[in-house]
Amino acid sequence: MKVVYVADLNGEDREAVKQYLELSGYEVQAFEDLHALQVAVTRQVPDLLLSEVHFSDGDGFSFLKKLRQTATFPVIFVTSRSSESDRILGFELGADDYVCKPFSTKELVLRVNALFRRIDYSASATHSASTWMMGTSKLQLDEVSHLFSIDGEAITLTAAEWRIMSYLVSNSGILITRSQILENCFDYSFESYDRIVDTHIKNIRAKMGPLGPQWIETVRGYGYRFAGKSISGAP
């Protein structure tokens, strides 16, 4: 049973999400402040965190920034902070999705289900690790063990970043539009979310180092293309 943490200062929202997730077969723990959430994460790492931004003892953005220093489990913001700048900031800090209040509880659970389906599908992959070259730089990606490295240095990706990277690599050399990334990696394709794709790509490139923009090329006005050259195990 998947363990989901729900953190929200608003009791009604917190309990509504908790009850609906439990009815959908998840084990749910609910928290009204960040201190209690932090203690819980230290004791047991959840499979997913649904979090507000507003709390009496801090804000969810700062919490996620600190969390991403050590943890990669998926995080979805469910919040009244609905401006585009807030959504972009959430994704820049490592959120996997961003749901604005008021929201449909049913839609939220569908998004949670979709996220877990993608994670489980990736975990059940059977093909071996693939190796790619960019000049003298070597990139290795293993779908089974979720290991990703460049020149032997391990790179930690969030769940959303992993889905994007895996999708680009599996379509090496092919132009992938932002809409395709949204549809295949996030299950939604709203035009206003194009900047979210750009934000994730920026984060992935930063983790890849100076050659990040060369591994993942920008095709201006269209999207992105993985430019590595396969030397083994590529699809």
C-alpha cells in the first residue's frame, strides 16, 4: 500500500483529501504544520507528499527546497498560491505537480494515480542500462535501478525529472515538443504549462553540468532533443 502524506493548515481541505485518498486505497497520514511533517519524514519516507504552501510555522516552498537536498520522492503542491510565478517557483524547487485551490478532489486523486502508474511502469522496465556519448563525456541511464550518471558521477533526479529524461533518451535524436512532454510525462497538455517543461529542463541541465545544454538541445520555437550518441543498450 502506497503511503501518502497530506500537509495542510486548513483542516477541511486536509481531511477531504485524506478521506478521498483512503477510499482510493492509499495509506494516508495528515499534518497541519511543517514541524510534524518533518518529524514524520525523518521516521518514514512516504511514497508521495501533497503539501500546501501556507503553514503557521513556515512555508512549503522553503520546506521543499531543504527536502530536495536529500530526498527525491514525489511532491505535489495543493495550494491557494495560484499565480504563474508561484507555480514556476514550485517546479523550480522540485515539485512534480502543482494543483491550485479550489480543486476537484476526484481530479487530484486521478493525478496521484497517474503519477504512481508512471513510477511503477518505470520500475518494472526490463531493458538494460543504456550508455551514451557526447564527445568524450559518457552518460549512463538505467531504468531498472533508477541510476543516472555522467562520467561516473551519480545525478539525483526528482520523479518528474526522471520521467522527462527517460522520455527524451528513449526518443534520442528526435525533436520532442513541449506538448509531447506534458502529455507523456504528466498526463496533461495545457498550453499555460509550457513554461513548466522549460523549468524542468533547466533543472535537469543544471544537474548535468556544463554539457547539459549540449546533451539536451533546444530546438527554438518547438521543443527539445536528446543529442547523445548511443554506444550500448539503447532502444
